[in-house]
Amino acid sequence: MPNHTSSAERDHNFENIRIATSPEDGDSQVRSDPTDDEDPSILGLAVSLEDGDSQFDSHSASDVSSTFSVPQSIYEFLEENGRTYHKFKAGRYPHPNDEEEMNRLDLQHHLFRLTLKEKLLLCPVDLRTTHRVLDLGTGTGIWPLHFGAQNPQSQVLGIDLSPIQPEWIQPNVQFIVDDIEAIWSYRFKFNLIYGRMLAHSIRDWPRLFQQSFDNLAPGGYVEFVNVSPVLEVQDGSPRKPSALREWSQNIVQCYKELGIDIDSPSSHRHGLKQVGFEDIVEVKESWPLNTWPKERSDKILGAWSRENLLMGLSGSSLALFTRVIHWPKDRIEMLLLEVRNEIKDRGIHASWPIYVVYARKPMR
């Protein structure tokens, strides 16, 4: 079983992180105090669903039997190009799940907190009556852990293909290994369904929207948060990206060949309306490429955005480029070297669009 530090422990280290935001610090990297060399086991499906008093005894036996039959093998991650990947439904999500990626995901969580002014979600759900919450593609589990801590009256369930969540968690949070694109068969309805950064995972958004609608209590909310792969360059930018554009176009093409449209966030409003949601709201934010903006708050946001990109660049490219378009690793690394240089180039005034879309299920 892999050794790692829990999500909660990694998140606490953000208190000690400094990221350069001034022009003279441009290439400074994220730094944090070293974590204790602990080895907690990972919370997997067999653990999270064995509790007899759990409010999340959620699936029928037939729906999870295949998952229950291999509880140990899901910890034996696949290794490729020096990274590890989930084994349960291998290849479904082409991003790694190793320590490097887990640290990036927790950093990205902090980036979203900065973007949304420390809010965990934007929809106006009544938290006093939000008793059951579902987090789709939970990753390290950091969002459910924070939400559960802030809302002890809620039971929060996180689902992911990788069992990389911490073992020691508060009693109102649980994690299971499952595929969110499989059939849902919960015995109860949720008050809130949340999905962040799912654009790289979902092949059938209409089906996901429909399953979300069917599994929400009347008056419940869904909220989806995604980043567009189309980099928006500001008019009058001193320099234009070329390697970034080539990389982004190849990423989009690779996902298309896998049956995934990662440029779908801007169409979510229509998709939610089609299945019956109402009070649909779209909020558009952005992540500066780096620290090019003049405003200090945007510069800080750009610093975190830059680190998120640099930390995730290799992991988001290797499996896709080698498996789908069959590039050799040395060719990938040559392109990524140029991409890294452009990510750090403050002469490129560009941003990544962020789409936050939420909607309510009618009371009727």
C-alpha cells in the first residue's frame, strides 16, 4: 500500500507556504515545512461501507459486488512513466494519483478557495437542512473534509476511482471507491451534489445531469466547477503563447479521442435545463497564467495558478500523449520545457476561464 500523508495534514501545511507575487520573485516555487514521515493506511470501499450504522449504506449489493470482490487490488496502483494511476477501471481517468499529484490537488483546492473568496460553494443551499451531500470525483477528499468540518449536521460522501483519501476523518464524512459514470442506486436523496474539475472525466454529461437530478431531494442543488482548456489572451499582450497553444490543442484532441469533451463547461447551463433543473446560474471567474496582473489580489491568484500548472503539467500530459497520440517521452518533455517557460513568462497576459454553474431541483 502506498505511503502518503493525509489530505488534512497536507492542507495544514498551506499555512507555511509562501508564493512570490512580486515581479522580482517570478520563478519562486511553493515551499512548505516538511511533513512527518507517517504511514496511515488509505480508506477504501471495504472500510467505508462496513459500518453497520452508516447513513451511507447506499448501493444495492449487485451494484457494488464487483468493487467488493477486489478491495485489496485497488491499492496496487499501476505504474507508468514514473507515475502511478488508479487500477479500479484502469485508464478511465488519465491523471496520476501519486503523492506529487495529491499535493497538487490540495494546492488546487486552496486556489479555488482564493478564487471564490474562501467559499466552498456558491449555490444558495440552506445548510441548516442540508443533511446529505455527495462529492463527485473527490480526489484527496479535501473538499468533503472541509465541508464536513464546517457543517457537522451534514453527512458527506466522497466518491473517486482512487482510494487516496485519509483514514482518520471526522465521523460525518465517508469515502468510497466507485465510478460516477456507472448507475447510481442510492436508497436516499441528497440535498447537495457537488462536482469540481470533472471535465477530464465525464464522457456523458447529459447522463450525469440526469442521475444528479434523480438523486436529489426536491429543492436540492447541484454545483459544477470546471476550468476551460482555452487560454484567453488579453488584447495588447506583449507576447503570445505558442507552446501553450500547441500543448492545449493536443490535450483537447487526446481527450476527444477518448470520448471526452473537456471544453464542455460553457454548455452546462443548457444541459442542466434539459433534464429539468431551474434557477440555473453561471458564474465565470478566471485564473491568471502567472503574476502578470497589476492588482495585488490577481497577482496572488496568478502565483497560485502558476504553481498549480507547473506541478500538474507532467502528470496531465504523460499518459495522454503516450497512450493516445503515441509521442515518445523525450518529445513530450521537449514540449513541456517550452510550456513551462511560457507559464513563467510575465509578458504573456492570459488567463484560464473558470465556470461555476449551479441549479436547483424543483420542489414539485
